[in-house]
Amino acid sequence: MEVIILTIFLKKFLNLEIDIIKIEKGLSLQILLKEINNILMKMDWANPSKTFLTKRLCDLEYRMSLGCNEKIQLGALVGAFHEVRHIKE
């Protein structure tokens, strides 16, 4: 799971690649969000980055609970990691 986080953060990760990983491992986006959040809390990142990603993960989880499209929310997850690259610390 940590590999997914680092890969999303460090390279241009396509939604399709995450979709393939989800299918291979049998994960839903809800489970993926929960695990990413748990790992994020253990990582030694600067507070602005961690706060930004935590808020985005909360928003994604909320939208998933409303029944929003999982593929669109997956794109939002990738986008959140791309946005955090530009946060000044």
C-alpha cells in the first residue's frame, strides 16, 4: 500500500494503473482510502501537506458515501497527490 502512495506522489500515475492494482488485489476505493489515511498518519511529512491530503481524503470518503462514481473519485485521489507536490512548506 505504501508503494501506491509513493508512486502516486512521485510519478505521473494514471487512473488506469490504480484501477488495475485495485482489481488485482480486490480492493475497493473505500478500503484504499482507509489504508492510505492510516499510512499517511504514520509518515513524516510536513504538516501543510499532511493536512491538505487528510482533508482531500475526507472529502473523497464523504462523496463515496453519497454514491458518487468511483472512477471519478479515483481521479480526484490522484489529483490530490499531484496538488500536494506544489504546496510550499
